[in-house]
Amino acid sequence: MIQVLFYVLVVQTALILLLLLKNPFKKFGLMGLDRVKRGRGPTIVKTIAATVFIVMCSSIYSIAEIQKRSFDAGSLSPTDEVLLGKNLLEVSFMGFVLLLAFIIDRAHHYLRELRALRKNAEAAKKEKRGLKDGKSGSSDELKELEDENTSLRLKIKQLESEGSKNELSALKEKIKHLESELETKDKEVNAAETSAMALKKQSDGLLLEYDRLLEENQSLRSQLQSMDWNMSYSDGKKNT
């Protein structure tokens, strides 16, 4: 059983490195975990984890019984020493298996969130650029309308001095129409500015969430390095 647990630990460690480090096979690892979490996969994984936990508890109980016998007898027999070492290795390996399974699940979850946040951030940036372009275009149109409005007012003053009433009334109607268009454009610009501010807040939130996920990623890597050291120590103890 110790060999099986050791092989499982090696596979789990390789999978964690595949998820946390940049490599061309990272996408395939994520796709494989996505498939495992579909259908009856989660139920099977939970059943296996529960079985491993029960066996680990049984081994812990056996260790306690051996230590109790040694305490009563005053020393450990050779058989008890072998059983104690075997149970200690099994408990250590099973504990590492459960811990690495939890780390793999969390790493997969955070990587999926990180991928979704990157897509949302890119979409928000594109939309923000489009709003900026639209805002600049609206500003140019407003400037043109204001210039035309100013020229018409000057022409009205000129016509008032000349006394052309018909052309004056037509120009006044045109000015009203231009003022209405100007007001509409102002509303569009204000709406674009409001939308741009909302997108900026959303982008800031996405960047904060991205930083949080990066910190958790670093924490997971630190835990993995610590577990690698503990596994190396356990293997050295087994060899001795």
C-alpha cells in the first residue's frame, strides 16, 4: 500500500507543478480536471477521499495501540517496531495525498477564476477604448455644432440689421433644431462618461481580484515546496 500511495503522491505533485508553472501542457491539465469535475466525477473523488481518510484514522488508532502496548511493556518488540514504522509511513502518505488533493482542487478553481477575470478585463479594456473613441467623435461633432451655431447667430445679427424677416425666421428655426441636436449630443457624451467611469471601477476591481489570486498562487507554491521537503525527509527516513 505504501508503494501505491507513493505513486499517487508523485502523480499529484506532477499535476500541481503542471498547473502552477508555465508550460505547454497546462491547458490539457485544466481540461482534464474540468472533465473529472463533471457528471459523477466529484462523487467518485469524494468517496475515494473518504475511504482514504477512514483508513488513515484506522492506522492512527493502530499506532496508538502499539504505543500503549509499548508503554505497558516498557519497550517495543521488533514486530511492533516494524508495524509502527509501517503505520507511520502510511499515515504520512495518506495525509499528504489528501492535502495535495485539496491543493489541486483549489488551484484548479483559482486558475479558472483567473482565466475568467482575464477575459473580463480584456473585454472591459476593449469597451473602454470604444467609449473613448466614441467620446472623441462626439466631442468633434459638438464642436462643429457650436461653431455652426455661432456663425448662424452672427448671420442673424447681420440680417436683423438688413431687415430680412423671412430668412431670419428660417434661421431661427434652424438654430432651434441645432440647439436640440446639441442638447442630445451633450446627453450622449454624459452617458458615455458615466459608462466609462463604471468600466474603470470594474477594471480596478478585476485588477484587485487578479492580485489576490496571484498572492494565493504564491501561497500554494510555498505549501508545495514545504510538502516536497517533508516528502524528501520521509523518503530518507524510510531508506534508513
